[in-house]
Amino acid sequence: MTRKGKRLTLIAAAGVVLSLAAALALGAMRDSIVFFHSPSEVLAGKVAKGTQLRVGGLVETGSVERSPEGLDIRFRVTDNATAVTVAYHGILPDLFREGQGVIVEGRWQGDAFAATTVLAKHDENYMPREVASALEAAKAASK
């Protein structure tokens, strides 16, 4: 084999190894990517029990229940069509309140959502595009 042939073989082998490594890395990351879902999608069965995900909507008015210790909180997130119960242990963001836009990250347990992170909207005009479109779709579907 000539020098040029050896070099081309080496480059082709390196390309195959690099492609395989990239495919494995992307495959591993696909399982850890967290998607946004509305409460209607979660309750419709589009999410398997134990799945790590994000749920967004509004904190339902009158649904916030705090434990006497203050770190265990239960509330409901709604998209104005349906609502999902969320259980959270920790300190809530300062902007968290009823009627406020929120995104919770955690695991769907089948009957409630076990949140590990609670994110509240940061000003009066901001709402994540996904939350806004989910609220609009739920409002249109309920008419």
C-alpha cells in the first residue's frame, strides 16, 4: 500500500471512530434532555410514570398548602383546562405566588408531580413561549 493509501485509510478510520463517538454521546444526552409539557398533556397520558420532565402553567389560586415546618409545599399547576398537583420540598423563589406563571422540573409519579426545581417568571411581561402557547391551546380547547 502506498503512503497516500495508508493516509486515506487512517483518515477514514478516524472518521468512523469520531462518528461513532458522536452518536454515542448524542444517544446518551437524549435520555437526559428535559422537555416542557402542559398539565393537559401530562394528564392525557403522554408522559410515562417516573419520567423526568418540566411542567409549566399557572399556580392555581387557592391551591398552595404549606407544611408547618414550611419546607414541604403542595400546589397545583394549571393550564386553565386541567391541573396537576405538585409536591416540592425546599425554598420557593421569591416571585412564587398564586396566579403566577411557573415551570416545575421533576418526575411524574402517576398521580402527582415530585418537583426538584421550581422556576417563577421574573417580571410582569415575561412568560416562556411554551407556557404561553400551552395556555392559549388549552383555552381554545375548552371553548
